[in-house]
Amino acid sequence: MNRARRSHAERRRSFRELHRQGCFVIPNPWDLGSARYFESLGYQALATTSSGFAWSRALADGQVSRDQMLEHFEELVAATDLPVNADFQSGFGRDATGVAESVSLAVDTGIAGLSIEDSTGDAEQPLYDTATAVQRVRGARHAIDQAGGEVVLVARSEGFLVGRPDLAETIARLKAYSAAGADCLYAPGIGSRDEIAAVVSAVAPKPVNVLIGSASAMTVRDLELLGVRRVSVGGALARCAWGAVMRAAKLLADEGRFDGFAAAAPGDELNALFGVS
């Protein structure tokens, strides 16, 4: 595939423009091949998936090291001409200083956006207290500003994913993160129209990212009408790929049948996509 190469700065500027109006879908590749394929479909930006990448390395989500994650960002940025938003989990730092250090390293990989979560990984205290979480966002903001301020900072409130589905708390946190310098707000796990509309209204005019990670009756158009600026799918596409492989391999192992290959992508099509003559 012949691709015109844009500079990191150009990709970052185009990524910021995408957040100014309308609604765009940002699919989540987990390796170089999936990134190239999504690019070929005409998407305008990509986002990494911590879970999808972890599974590709035979790890559980959350077990990837910072160095592994940074290398993954760098590889994806090099593999595509599209802006790449980095799923940087909790920022690989417990406090503002640690987050700032990690974010500086992430910015150096050429990413166009980066998300920081307020989850701790501790089941007893699944979210950082609000004051600490806000300081961590400020640390990320400082690191990005020190590097020129071009990278889009996404602040995520994880309450709906860690057993604290309190919409009022989530909105209060997102508003605090917005005031601390986040460019885009994100509350993965909210799913009803009322929840989404409430978040969009609360943080306006800042853009909101919504995660659709399972089959939904809502369409991208529905989300746009609710005021959502961007839509990501997290590990859903990686899980689709794993689902197809698992079904086909299990059928072969258990029953000696090859029916699972019926929906396989043609090899010639894949070779053409990746430039093999």
C-alpha cells in the first residue's frame, strides 16, 4: 500500500480538527495488520486497545508493561498515516509526577491523542480519590504542554466499569478533569441515551467519546444526534477476531471439522491489502 506520509504535527492537527464538529468513529486495531486494514476502509483516525494488544501478547488486559506499550504505540504510528490515539490506561504512574513522566515518553512515540483513566487496579479502592485523579490529569496536561500541546488529552472516568455506576459522580469527575485541562471526556460503560445525553450536556463544549463495545441498537447517527463527537469500540473488534478463531479451532479440535473456515478472508485479498505480489 502506497501512503503519503504526514508528519506527527500534521496528524495531530488533523486529529484536533476531527474533535471540533460532527461525529467520527475511531476503530481500535491491536496489531499492524488490523491498523492497515482499518486505514484501507477510510477511517480518519485509529485508537489503540490495551486489551486487544495484551491478548495478542498472550497477556491479560493490564499486564502489559510501560515499555511494551510504548513500543506498540511507536509501531502503530509508523504503520499508518492516520492519527493514533493511545489507550494509556492509568498512565503508568500513581501520582502527577509519575503520570507526567510516562506521558512525556508516550508523546515521543508520535501519537496524536492519549487517554488517562482514574482507575487504580485495586478492587478495594477501584478509583483514585477525586483530588488525586485531578492532579494526575494536570500532570498529563503539563507533560503535553511541555511537548508543544498538540496531543489531544482524553480523561476517562471508569466508575461504570469498576462497580461504581454512579452517573452524578461520573459527571462530577469529568467536569473536574475538564477544568484540569482534558481536551476530551470519556466515561466508558455508560450506554443509555439519557446517560450519554447527560454527560454530553454536562461537559459541553468539550467533546465526548462514547464506547460501544457490544451489539447495540444505536447507530453512529443516533450518537451524533445526542451530541457525541467520537465513537470507539475498545477491544470489540479484537474480540470478534478471537471469536472467529476460537470457534473454528474448537470445532476442528473437538469434531475434526473444517466448517469454521467458511467465513475466512481470502488469502489473495490479504496479500493485495498488504502489498504482496
